[in-house]
Amino acid sequence: MHLATLMRGNRMGRWGNSIAALAAGAVLATAVTSLLVTMVASIADLVWILKMRNASPELQSVLGFNFERSLGRWPQELLLGLTFGSLWAILSGFLGALIFLAVGFSLLSSHHHEHRTYVWTGALVGLAHSVVGLSLSLADQLVGPTSRWEDVIQSLAGWGGFFLTSSPRLEVVVATFPASVVAGAMAGLLYGHVVDRDHPSATA
């Protein structure tokens, strides 16, 4: 009786550790994706500022562009984007990341415990999340604002945290794919570490 209780307690402990690692992985994945994409977008902004410096005064006047002011605000906007952008990403993208990672890792949990397997799985999950997000964005544009499917698509996009792939900025959409792969791999690294620790007989 005591042995059965102990085994059941160990099993519950492993489940608790896995769930905690899954949640931490979802937070990590959303934050890292946001950080990487924000840096790419900020670099694109800086390139645009430097290009606009050589634009005609008429064009600068039409766009309300001032080189010194724009260049001075760039570091502040980058810092704000890295800080608050990551917080927003965690709040809005946590559920979607959690579901995708849970599905991906659950397909492996009963068969594999290799650390690297979870890293590769996390990377594929990140890629899949971006593909689904882009597909929903394209579907939303195809159905149009009068379609009864628009609310369904937008609800799925909102709950899934697919706001980056629906961005009007092309560089943000493109950067989301490699960023989500890197972030997913990091989430897999974290999750795999917990799994390896809870299964000491697993091979790396």
C-alpha cells in the first residue's frame, strides 16, 4: 500500500513538473518570438530612417519626417517594443503557444525521452504555429468583412495569438517564421530538460 502510494505520488509529481515546464515553455516561446521580431522590425525602421535622410525635402515634408527626431526616438521605441511587446505577446499568445506545444510534446511523451527530440519538436511546433497564423490571416482577407466566417476566423486568430502573422508589415510576417522556430526550439530545450530529469534512464 505504501509502495503504491509512493509510485502514485511520483507519477503526480512528474505530471506537475511537465505541466509547469509546458507553461514555462509557452511563456518563453512567446517572449522570445516577440523579442526577435521586434529587433528585426526595429532594424528595418532604422534602415528606413537612414534612407529618408537623403530623400527630397518635399517628400520629407509630406511624410512629416525629421531625421534628428526620428533617430533620437528610435532607441526609445526599441526599448519599449522589447519590454512591453514581450509582455503583450505573453498575455495574448500564451494560450495558443501552450496548446501547440502540448499537442506536439504529447505525441512524443509516451515514446521518446531524448532531449534533442523535444528541441526539434519545439522548433516544428513553432513553425506550425506561424503557418496556421498566416493561413488564418490569408483566409480572413479572402472571406471579406461581410462573410459570417470572418468572426470565427478572427476569434481563432485572437485566441491562438497569431497577431504577428497578421501584421501589415511584411518584415514582421517574414521574421515571425524563423523567430518562432528558434523560440519553439528553446521551449523544447526547457521541456526536454525537465523530462530528462524526471526520467533518469532516458538517453540524451
